[in-house]
Amino acid sequence: MPLASEVAPERAQVGLRGTVAIEDGYAFFHRFPDRRVDEADIKRTVPVLAEFIEAACTRSGITRRPIALAFSNGAIMAAALLLSQPSALAGAILLRPLSPFMRDLPHRIDGTPVLIIDGEQDDRRAPDDGLRLAERLIRAGALVTHHVLPVGHLISAEDQRLASLWLQIYGR
């Protein structure tokens, strides 16, 4: 939420937290012991999360589909929402994501804007994880902007700056 307040202080904000307890907090989905994404768990979670987002927006008086601002595990889940529940989000800013699915899904997200920002020195991601996700989203019809910053798995001032600029262009 602090990042959302910095990037888009004038916008309505709803913070979401995953329900899967992990060592240092919560995640949106389970992983296997080797850190691979549990796609079946993501597929089970996506419709529940999409329904929750719709209800939360309705309760908060938000009439437009939201734009996700998500980091790491949350960015993976936001990508899963884009790819499998296209009506859930109007767009997304994905910081340090990877593709939630091994295969392309049949859904189209034509013209949906997405910003992906990878960390070149991110020790939690393979070098092309964000690029593979960007390519998958492009094949689904998304309008993707992709940046690689000389940082690790933390959010930097440059992430914040790029997200703010992107929202000025695509967040209307």
C-alpha cells in the first residue's frame, strides 16, 4: 500500500493479501519445495480472487475495473488474473513477476495495458522470466511495456518512477 500511495496518491486503493502463510508473510498461492509455481493452486485461487476484487470494488464504490500494482508473488497472481479472468483487471503493473502458467491460455486481453519491470540482478528469478511473461501477454493481445532495471528483488525508486509515468499514460 505505501507504494500505491506513492505511485497513485489520487486514486482509490484496495490492498489485498494472499491467504497462504509463508515464512515471512503471506502469498497468493503455494509453491513446490523446488520453488516451482503450483499452477493447479493458482487456477483454483484465480476465480475466488476475481470475485473478491469485484465485491471489494463494489463495496468501495469503485466503478471502473482496477489496475493491479503487484510485486513478486502478487505480480504472478495478477498475471494469472489477466490471463485467465480477463474482465477482472483493466491493466497491471507487475514488479518482478514470472509467468504463472507453462502454456498460453485461450483468453484474449486485447489492448489491456501491462507494465512489467524486472530486476537484472534478481536472485529469485531466472534472467528471462519477465520477458517470457511479456511474450505470453503479447500473444494474448496485451499492450506490454517491459523494462529491466539494474537491481535485485527489491522495489527501487526507478520502479516507482516508471510505474507513475506508465499510469499517467495508460491508467485513465
